[in-house]
Amino acid sequence: MKKFIEVKNLTMSYDREAVLRDVSFSLNDGEWLSIVGENGSGKSTLLKGIAGLLPLKGGSVGFGDGLTRKGIGYLPQQTAIQRDFPACVHEVVLSGCTGGARLLGMRSRSDRQRAHDAIHELGIEHIHHKPYCDLSGGQQQRALLARALCATEKLLILDEPVTGLDPLVSAELYESISKLNKTNGIAVIMVSHDISGAVKYSDKILHIGRGVEFFGTTEEYLSSDLGKHFAGKQEA
Ligand code: ADP
């Protein structure tokens, strides 16, 4: 296993006050990291810092093993506006292809092949022509996951992928993500409020509260006082 993400002393803020302070952790090739913590603790902000969507105030995010920021697949939290997006599923997925050159606005053959493969991987061939806004919540997340997959062969960053989905649909989505992780070797960094899903699938847990409160393996987290308290609180 090679180390391919190293976050060192990261600090981020929206104005003067720091939202995240002195965050350090690392991830090896092919691992699944879940980031947990209370609302407002800075989880989404951290994802955006890693993906390069927001600037850092201090510290660094280093990539190894050929990973670059352009090669990250990012699944953002869904907003109501995105849910009403008028394009069809195929167009939404294709918009995730970030690399290929375009000729007169047309997508390259390799981009179209990539979108086709991602649609196949997520099992949404039968709805690829449907308007995105007509899909169920679970189908929309599958389409957005396929879109994120178009951008990467190495790392998926997922912000609350199962929020709003019922338990059965959540379990199916987790299984698809797990297959991408275990079979295709794609590392995952996931923010989730769903602690039971996080501990079931993750190799490592980062618990933040505007700084690092815990970082280690899932087993270590579950036997820590913080892990016992947080996991128990969510299941109660
Ligand atoms: P989490 O994902 O853990 O719920 P966030 O990273 O979304 O937390 O937010 C961390 C803190 O930063 C919160 O206090 C939130 O209100 C604040 N915040 C988030 N986004 C913005 C923004 N665009 N502008 C100003 N403050 C923000």
C-alpha cells in the first residue's frame, strides 16, 4: 500500500475565524476513510479543501502515486436546485468527464466511452435517457456517482452520499461504492452522518470537531471513548 494523500497541519476559514485548525492525517492507496463529527464541525469544508475547491489558510494537502487534483471524482451534497436539473442522465454523467478535448462543443469518443462505462458500472443503463429531475433520490445519487467516476480512477470524494435515502436504497448505494473501492481499487473519502454505514465500510475514521478529535482504524475508533459515545448516540 502506498501513501497517496497526506494532509499536514491544514487550517481553513471563511472569514477571520478558523473553521478547521491544524488537521493532519494520511490515507494509503485504495483505503476508505470516513469523516464524521457533529453538524458544523467542518467536514464539508475539509472535503472542499482536499478537492481544491476552497483555499487553505495554512498547511498542505499532498498527493502521491500519480494522483492529481484533476483526477479526483467529487460527489457534492445535493441541493434542491440540482435535484431539478433538466438534463438527461447521460448528459449529467458526461459532464463529469474533465480531461478530454472538445471539438465544436462535441465530446470526444473517449469521454463518451467513459460515461458509458460509468453508467454501466452503476447499473443505470435502463434510465440513461431519462430526465435527471424525474429520477428517485437513489437513482439521482447513482447518476451523480457515475458522474464523479468519470473524473477518476483513483479517488472518490463523497459528501453525504446516502442522506435522504431510505435504508434499503442506502445499503444498495453503499454496496456499489464498496465494489468500486474493493474491486476497482478506488480510494474513498466520505463525509457521513450515517455512523453505522461509516463503520461498516471504512478502513479508517477521522472524527473532527474543527480539529482532529480522532484519527485511526475503524476498530480503534469503535473501542475509543469518543467512538463508543458517538456511535451509541446515533443508534439510540
Ligand atoms: P459540516 O460539514 O461538518 O456540517 P461545514 O464544513 O459545512 O460543517 O461548516 C463548518 C462551519 O463553517 C459552520 O459553522 C458553517 O456555518 C460555516 N460555513 C460553511 N460554509 C460557509 C460559507 N460558505 N460561508 C461562511 N461560513 C460557512
